[in-house]
Amino acid sequence: MLASTIVNARLNLGRYGLSTLIVLGNVGNILTILIFIRTLRKQLNSCTIYLLAASITNWILVNTSLISTVYGVDHVDPQHTSIIVCKLRWYGGQILLMLSRSFMIAACIDRWAATSSSARIRLFCQPKIARNVIIGLILIWPIIPVHMAIFINNYSGHCGAPSYYAFAFSIYLFIFIGILPPAFMISFGVLTWHHLKQIRSRVAPTNDPTRFRLHKADRDLIKMLAGEVLVYLVTTVLYPVNTLYGFITTPIAQQKSEIRLAVEALVGYIVSPILNYIYCVAQFYGRI
């Protein structure tokens, strides 16, 4: 009885929770894209270009991976019946997710460079460089997770990773989702904060209103970026941990009770897709 209640709770999370995220994700990301486009028309800014790229990627994710996930709640999930859909869902979704994270990392590095006392480092903060970095990331990310396109497949009517690939897949997720992005974001966030402290300690007060507005705009961008990094840490870091837990406990899967399996499935569903897609949705609402 308890196990079936937990299973129903998971289904309702998918049915209503994810459907709500589709609406919020479309409204929020479209408004964010329009705001960034309007901002760039007034003044080109490399950090805004990265954030715009992340918003566009998140919008695509919401209208591809998220919609297909919601469809699978009350219908036969096409990833379990089609090899092509199976590979596209995992491989394509991974490319988009990692692009979104990479654009956020690039924005963090950009703010670190923008607050540097070195003119040479500040040269990194140019719209032309931002566009080249974005193009480079778009070319690189289809290559890095290509192993998913090879090994992820339909096995006995279920789309997933085979047992011989599961450990390598868990390590990949742990490193590329759980370790590297947070490490880069936190490191450059701390360095940016250190640069800001140095700027405040050495820059003399000025009554120039233009200069004040420029500094305020930079501070606002940094604050917004810090909030988005925090959202990433809260919503994403648990995903590779849960995946690794699933692999480690695979040998005792037959010994797990029905309630434990139901609880693990519910927790896994909250971690991914719920939290994963909250990250793709939250950018706009974090500024309200």
C-alpha cells in the first residue's frame, strides 16, 4: 500500500510538476531572451551574450527533452520503443545540458576577467571573443559525450546504459556534472569577489554619473550570475551522486524491498528530471 502511494506520488510529480515547468520554462526563458536581446541592442556585453546563449539552450531543452519526458508519464515513452529516440533523448539532451552549463561557466570566467586589474586579461571580455567561445563550445560538446550515442540503447524494451558501461557512465556524470562545473563556477566566483574587494579598496570616489552606472551594471550582472550559480549547485549536484548510488547498489538490487525501490525511484525522479529542469527554468524567476 505504501509503495503504491509513493509510486503515485512520483507519477503526479511528473504529470503536474513537469507540466508546470514547461509553462514556466517557456514564459521565463522567452522573456529572458527578449530582455537580453534588448540589452545587447543598447550595448554589446560579452557576459550578456553568454547568458543569452544559455537561455536559448534552456528554452530548447524545455521544448524537446522536457516535453518528451512529460509525454512518457501517461503514454508509452517513445525512448523505450525507438532506438533513435532513445539515443537522441540521452545524447542530445546531454549536449544541450552541458552547453547550458558551459555558457554559465564562460560567463563566470568573463566576470572574473572583467574585474581583473590586468588590461591583458580584460581583453577576454569582448563580444567577438564571446561569439567565438560559444561557437567553439557548440562544436566541442557533440564530441565529448559521443560515448552515450554509442552505448545507450534499447535493452529489452528499456532505454538505458548496459551494465558493462554503467560504471564509466556514472564516473563521467560525476566528473562532468558534479565536479567540474561547480569547481569552475565557485573558483571564478571567489576570484571575482576578490577582484571586487581590490577595486573597492583602490578606486577613489567619483561623482561622474556615467562611471557609476557602468559599475552598477557590472555589479548587477555579477549578482545575477551568482544567483544562477547557486541555483545550479542546488539543483544539479545531486544528479551524479544519485547515479553513482544507483550503480553501487546494483549488486543488491534483488535484496531491496518494494518500499525501498519505490522511495529510490521517487528520489531519483526528484533529482532528475525535476531538479535538472528547474535549473533550466529558474533563470528569469530568480530575478523577480
